[in-house]
Amino acid sequence: MSRQRSALRKKTAPPGAQLKQVPTRELPRKTDELVSRQRNVKTARSTSLPYRPARSHQSVSSTTERKDKERLQARSRITTRRSLSYWQDYLLWAVAIATLLLGCYSLAGGSLSWPIQSAGQPVLASPDSGEPNHPILRVNRVTLTSDQWHNAVQSAFSARASSGNYQGGTQADTLAINTAAMHSLLDPLALTSLAQSLGISTDTNALYQEWLRGASAKDRETARQHEGDLAFQHSMADAQLRFDVVKKAASLPVITSAQAYQFYVRHPEQFARAAPQMQLQQIVVRSLSLAQQIYQALLRGESFTSLEAAYDISSPFYRARGGDLGWVALGGSAYPPEWTAHALALRPGQIAAPFSAGGLSYILKCSAGPDYQPWPFADVQEQARQDLEQEMLQATLTHLLENAEKTMLVEVLDAHFAGIWQEFQASLSQ
């Protein structure tokens, strides 16, 4: 073996080189130096890295709090953006609703403030404006307030609009609404004054019992259904008081069969066995002023069908038919009350003046009808006699109340109502 190693050294050593014999005892020392150098190299590499001290619990908690805070801030920003978006939506809806209300106000003529102003008088604030309730008139030592007036005007306006007579806020509308409102406030006072002067009791319970004694079987059944209803009892007591005043202040009318039949012929709608039907044409536009222009063109002889085709905004189905609605059953909920009232006032060939209902303006033309299909006179003769008697009693009572209102002692407590009261007095003298 030693000979082979010696031969190998001889082959690998360069020419002329002398082999150096290393003592065996020095090998461990050289080996220790190599290991030491390797350790020093490892130590130098490990200590050359940046120092990273161990994190304490406090630093970990601080980092967690920072992350939580960032998450809360992010959520806050998202919530803020959503809130702004919601508020923008609410604002847009508010603007849309306000625009709709203003449009309805404009279509109604722009005169919905209460009370309705008289000629040359300023418009008073409505109850919603925060105006305190205050006395406006003193009539026969009874004080009337602004709240009572506002409610009376509102009821009068609704009645005129539903009757089809409202013309969009004209001076005639103002006078009619104010007059009706004043009557609704003064009529009860005048009725009480008349009853006292005639010696008639005004006790509600006594009047109701008197009405009940003379009521028909059908009315007594109605009273039984409204037992304990004070509003119903007051209404029947008031009707009995009006009857007693007329009966004592004027002679009751005697109705003949011929008079009942004439009433039946004049008012077929009161004896219709079904809803009346009419054949109608209509033009629908958004502006009352435009409807007035179209109406003037119709009065000049222009074709209803051609004007309907040019201006009508309803469905293509009706435009293709020249606005012909066909036979329409009236009296239901399909049409506004004012629309029905204008239609029923027409006769074949007539055209109604423009009017507004439900935010639109209409022009109606009657082609045929109205067909009420009334019950035969023999079946409704007694009803016709009672209805005519009620009409005549009401006309007599109205005359009595107006005469009493002419002599009332009235003191104007609010200067705004001076002109309204003068207009009312003028209407009584007509």
C-alpha cells in the first residue's frame, strides 16, 4: 500500500518538485485551525445581518390597534359615501314631489290659498302657515274665527270643484266660493234665530225624537243601525228643525201628480236604474291655456277630429279614433267627479268648455246621450213627489235664511274680511 501511494505521488507531482513531508502530529492542529476559521466565517455572516430585536406584547397590541383603526376609518368613509348618496336620492325625490305639487297648484289656477281673496283684498295665510286662530267676525254676539273660515272655504272649494263648475280660479270662482263659505257659517245662526222668533225648540234630543216619530220604516231601520251615533242624531235633528221652521213660517207645498211627473222628466238621473251612459269624444292636453286655444278653434268651426289628432296626449288607440271614447258609463270611480259633472251637463252636439281634473285639461263633446234608463214613472211616483217636496222646502228655507241674514248685526273684527263681507251682502240683495 505504501508503495502504491508513493507511486501515485510520483505521477501527480510536477517535474522537479520536492514532496514535503508533514509530520503526523501537526494534522490535528491544522484541522483545528480550519474548523476555527469556518466558525469565524459563520459567525461573521450571522452577525453581519441587521439586528431585529424581539417584539414585545405592547408592540403587537399597538399594531393591532392601528389595523383596527384603519378598518374603522375605511368603514366610516364607506358609510359617509353611502349617506351622501342616500341624501342625494332624498333630495331628488323632494324636488320631484315639490315640482309635482307646484304643477298641480298651477293647473288648479294657482288660487288654493285660504281664505279666497276678494277683489282688491290680500290673500290671508292658510292654517298651515302658522297663523294663530283669531276672531274675524261677530254675528249676533257670536264670534266666528279664522279657523272656522278656512274650513268653510275648503269645503266650498271641494264642492265647487266636484260639481264641475270650477273654472280654474276666476273671479267668478272666488265670489262663488266665498259666498258659499259665508252661508255655511251664517245659516246655522240664522236658523237658530228664526226658530227662537217662531217659538220652536232647538233642543237636539227633542228634535231627534220628533223626527224619529215621523220617520218611515226604512228611516227607523237606518236610525237603529246608527244607534249611539251623535253625528247622525245631530243631522236628523237639524233636518227636523229646518222642516219645523218652514212649516211654521210658510205654508207647506201641495204636490200634484202632474208636478211630480214634470219633476221626473226634468231629473231622469234621480230615477236611473243603472249608471247613465253617454257617447263622448275628448281632447286631453297638459295646459289649460292650450285647451282654451283649442276650444276657440272649435268655436270657429275647426274639426274636432283634426284638432284631437294634432294636440291630444292620450293613448294612440283613442287618437286613431279621433278621441272617440264610445259609450261610457258614468258615475263610477273611473273618472274624476268634475269630469263626470261636465259630461252630464252636455247634450248631443254640445262641446264643454275646457276644465282641469287630475292634473290634465279636457275638452268633451257629446255625440249621444245621456241615457239614464229611468224606472217607469208609476214605479217611482211617490219618490218623485217626495223629492220635489224636498226641493221646494229647501228653496223656501233658503229664502227665509237669506232674509234673516240681511238683518243680522255683524261686526268685522279683521279688516281683511271687510271686502268679503260687502260682497256677501251684495249677493243677498240680488
